[in-house]
Amino acid sequence: MHDEKKMAMRLARILRAVAKEIEDNPDFLKNIELRIEDIPIVSGKKDMLEPIDIDIFRIFSEGGDQALRQRLEPLELRALVQIVRQHGFDPSKLAEKWKDKERLINLILERVAARSDSGKVFKDYP
């Protein structure tokens, strides 16, 4: 562990020195045969979307399957995927690749119903 930390610190020093040299001398990139266009732009987070402001559990409890389906149908595919992400309905993240809105809506309905039913046995107990 100690060696890894020393190596990380050494690499950080090297990278800072290279960055300073690039700032001071832009032609330095030509010397190492690297162009800015060749460096990919990397974003911090993958496809971060705003949270969807729909209380799907309230809609389901007040109106059932049909009410929730009617509320979900006008939404775009990306919004449905965001609902699945936001509520952790698909830990494997396979649903994020689905292109069929109906399939996503069915997944959301299935998971909302399952979560709404959990603990119900204790509520009905006398």
C-alpha cells in the first residue's frame, strides 16, 4: 500500500510537470506527436439527467395500474429510463438499453406494484 501511494504521488508530480510544460510551451505537444484533437473529452458523470418529478407511488396508490400507465405513456423514452434509474428498478441496468416504451412502462408498473405490496401483510394483520 505504501509503495502504491509513493507511485501515485510520483505520477501526479510528473503529470503536473507535463501540464505546466504544455501551458508554457504549446509546441511541446508537437514534439511528442500529440494533437489536442486526439485527446478525447471525458465528462464527469455519464448522462446525468434531472430527476423526474412524478410521485409514481402516490399515483399508483390513488388510481392503480391504469392511472399510472396513463401518466407514464406521454413521457419520452429518456424520461422513463430516468424513472427506472431514479428508483433503482433495474440494478443490472439492462433496461437502460431498451428502445420500447411499452416495455419500460410495464417494468415500472411491475416494480411499483411489488414495492407497494411489500409490508402489506403486516398492515392487514389484526
